[in-house]
Amino acid sequence: MSEDLTSSSAATDDWPARLTQTLVGYVDMVRSKTTGNVLDKSRLVVYALAAALIGVVAVFIFFILLVRLVVSLTELLPVIDEGETWGAYLILGLVFSSIGALLWRKKGA
């Protein structure tokens, strides 16, 4: 009989802890369904912006290196003097213009 009395008094004495655990469980559930999704999406946006920024910088560096490479190669031609860049710009302009013309022609098809 004394065991029933102590176990029932322990159960009634522990109700604040159980109530707190229940409330914390509900708050965690609501937080995971609301704030958790927002945090995941904001993390995705930050990573996408960082990747886009790195991609833009990489494209600029690629075109700078491409121009420098073509300038170095055009200096080997006997028609172009050393240090002149007009040949590289002419060649790259023709290449990009022909690519643009091909893409424009495919757009109409």
C-alpha cells in the first residue's frame, strides 16, 4: 500500500516536468515546420548567390585569359607588330559574331 502511495505522489509531483516536456515538444514541432523551412531556403539562396558570384568572376577571368592568349598568338603573325592588340580583337570579334549569327539563325527555326 505504501508503494502505491509513493508512486502516485511521485507521479503527481512530476506533472510540471511532464507538462514542460510536452510544451517543449509542441514548440519544437512548430519551429521545425515554420522556421526550419525558412532557414533551409535562406541557406539555399545564400549558396546560390555565392555560386553565381564565383561564376561571374570565373567568366570574366576566362575572357581576360582568352584575349591575352590570342594577343600572344597574333604577335607571331608577321603582319602584326609586337604589343598591338587589334588582331586579337578582330579574330575574337569574328568568332563571337559568327557564333551569334549561328544562334540567331537557329532561333528562327
